[in-house]
Amino acid sequence: MRLNSDNHEKCFNMKVTGGVVGKKFSYGVNVYYEDTDFSGVVYHANYLRFMERAREDAIGQKTLVDLYRDKKLGFAVYKIEITYKEGAIFGDELEVVTSADRASGFRWIFNQTILRKSDNKIITDSKVELVCLHENKKMVNFPDEIVSLFG
């Protein structure tokens, strides 16, 4: 099931770091031949692409477009920690599970785990720190549209 801001009522509550109640979003990915390297395993950088799509899907493309167009706001990766536990291969169906914790007004940590659906094995586990930037490249607080999604 793909969950995003347009159907977030389907999201389920979960405990996240610090005992804060947040929301968890799920995004499905099919591994294509083009995602793999010469050994048939997903190329390491492609997991970052899968996670980026999952964050965009959780927030909602329309919300992101509106924030940029109306408020001149965007987001940048400040820091990323990723652990590669097992390689996905051509034909695998994956699930990217995303939740978020507020680190400060202008910085959020997105916890993202990629699982293989067939055996529920963790493929990667990551923490992605995003900052909110105005078009002038100055950091600003995350807008209410994002804060309300992740609790």
C-alpha cells in the first residue's frame, strides 16, 4: 500500500524515538534490471533514490510543489547515515518504511528502512537529516504542512 499526504488517514500510529507518537509511511519499490550493477545486486546509490522517492511520496508531490511555488521553500540533505545489510536483486519487491522525528525547528531526522517483501529482511537502515531552506538558501523552520504529517 502506498501512503501519502493525500491518503494519510490510512497511516498507522507507532512509537518513535523519545516516546513521541508519530506516523509511519510505506512505499513500494520494484527492482528493475537498470537498478543493478554488473553482479546483479542493486547499486548502492540507488537505495538513496528509493528513499528520496519514499519521502516525497509521504509528504505528497502536490504539497512539495505548493511549498516551493507559494513559499519558496525546499529541502536539502544535511547528513545521512546508512547501513547496508543485504543486497536486493533484480525482481525483488521492496518496501521503504519512513517515519520522522523533529531534531529542531529547521531540521528533521527521517528514519528509513528498506525491507524485502518476500522474506521481510532488512536491506538497508538509515537516518536522513533534512533541513528546510528558503530560496535564498537560508535555513528556516519546517512548515506546518510537513510538521502535521509526521506528528
